[in-house]
Amino acid sequence: MNAPPIRFCKSFDGTRLAYCDAGEGPPVLLLPSWLSHLDYQWRSVAWRPWLEVLSDRYRLVRYDPRGCGLSDRDIGDLSFESWVRDVDAVLDAAQLEKVSLIGICQGGAVATRFAAARPERVDSLVLYGTYARGRNRREDLPVEPEKAKVMLEMLELGWAEEDSAFMRSFATQFQPDGTIDHLKSWCELQRQATTAKNAVKLTRIMFDIDVLDAAKQIASPTLVMHCTDDAVVPLDEGRLLAQSIPDAQFIALESRNHFMLAKERAWANLVDALVTFLPAGDSSANLFGGLSLRERQVLQGIAEGLDNKEIGSALDISEKTVRNHVSRIFSKLGVSSRAKAIVRAIRAGFGMGETRH
């Protein structure tokens, strides 16, 4: 799938926001952190699996928050409240009255506040790897404010410098199990996202967020997901957020990556939870009628998050044979990646059992 065209809209104070949408189906608005750049993320090995999964089933609308990416950077009002107000501007520009929100990291706090303030525009809410309290607000964790202080100092000294030890350390937190290409992708996103000056401003805002009271007012169906060993946002913060939102569902995903990798076994659990929770579009189960028994078995393994070697071992066939089956499956389903195959497989009922001979 080609990168979707970038469009621009004006927010309440005239700030220009970059946004785009891709795919068809029930509308979903993705609220990212400020580490954002619409065009680059589509090419990023770190972001691409996420975007493929979401745009394969939904009309996925994304935008760059003010101060970063392709949105206006040199602006007067750079605040948490302005981030929240910008959501209305994007929805209006995309001509959407009501959507499901997916908030990741800082975007989850924005989604939480918006869902509480504008319930008539929120169909459902998914919060992943996020929090209700920024580091400076976690008074029961004395080390967190100190970490925030050190982070700001390092941002000022090492932001966007290609050989900076800070950049590599900062990037590694997001996907410690990623490849060198994932690490390079996060470093490049830092350079693309914003300036060092804005990075400090944006991070200060993020560290002072507190939406606990707003969380208690949310009326929309809510799913909270968090990785068990997330180094960026502690699991306890995700759990606290889920406990604060009335009737929220909470899922802990076995991973140490803040931004989960498509190769992880828990990735299938994440996709399954999203497909089950978010509004469903038209079923495509009929696509699977053209698969052979062996191809369906291989697809089952893919949906369970197994790699080719593991699938071959489970089915007692060679890894090369598995690769051939995967190529034919992709062709028959009209997909170009395992991430897309997984989302289509799960919504057709795959991934619920075990791969068998």
C-alpha cells in the first residue's frame, strides 16, 4: 500500500495540523506521541506493521500533533490543553462525527481527556502503553521525577545528533528486542519529528500530565493494553489507568518492548484484542475458502505469532516449504506482510488454537 496523501487543516487558533487517512471500514483516529512524522512513519520498519494492521480493517486517520512532524512547529500555544482541542479540528477536517480512538503513549493521555470531555464524539477507546500521570506527577514513585530531570538535560544536549549515545539509548527503550534497522528507524524518527528546542518543550508538557480525574469520567467502552516489562511507561501506570476508568478492560501483554514487534508471540494477542474490541466492518471470511488445508495450518501458525522455523517444526515440514506456503497465502489473500495476514486471519477465527499436523 502506498503512503496516503498528506492534508492540512487549521485548529482553533490557526495552527496548521497535518493529517491523513488510509483504508476503509469503521473510522479510527490514532493519537500518537509527539515523536511523530506522518510521512516517515509509513516507511518506518517500527511503525509499518501497526499502520498496516489498522488500515487493513479500518479507515485509519492519523495526524502530527502541533509542534512536530509536518504540523506547524513555531507556535505560541504549545500545551496539553491545545493538544486536546486539536482533536476536534482533525475530526472536523476528516468529516467524522464519531470515531474510535487509539491513544499510544502521550496520545493516550490526550485521548483520555478528550473522551471525558467529548463523549458524543467517541465510539470506543483503546489505550496502549500509556498513563494517566506524567513522570513529575508520580509522587508515590520518587525516582520518576528525578528520571524526568535527567531526561530533559539529555534532550538538550543530544537530541537529533546522529552519533549521540543519548539518541541510541533513547531509541532502544522503544524496542529493545528490535533489529539494528528498528534502532535506526527510531533514531531517524527523532531527527524527523522536531527540533531539540521543541523536544524539550514537548517533553516538559508530557511529564506534567495528570488525567486521573478525567479517566474517572469516561463513559465510552475502553480497552487498556500494556506490555509487562515496558521500560518507557511502567506496567503499574497502565494498570492504574485501567482501574480509574469505569468498566475498562485491561490486558497485560508479555513483552519488554514499549512498541511491540510483529514477530512477537504476544503480537497476535494484541491484534486479536483490537479486532474483538473495535467495531467490526464487513467480514472477509470468504477469502479463506481458497486456501488448502496445509495453507490454513500455516496461516494458523502465523496468526499465533510463530516464525517460519517454528511453524515448520510444528507441522513437520521444512522452513523453505513454509516460506513457499506463506508466499501463496499472501497472494491469495491479497496482502503483502505477515501483519496484514494476521489481522485478516484473526477476524476469520484463526489464532485461537494451536498449530497441528
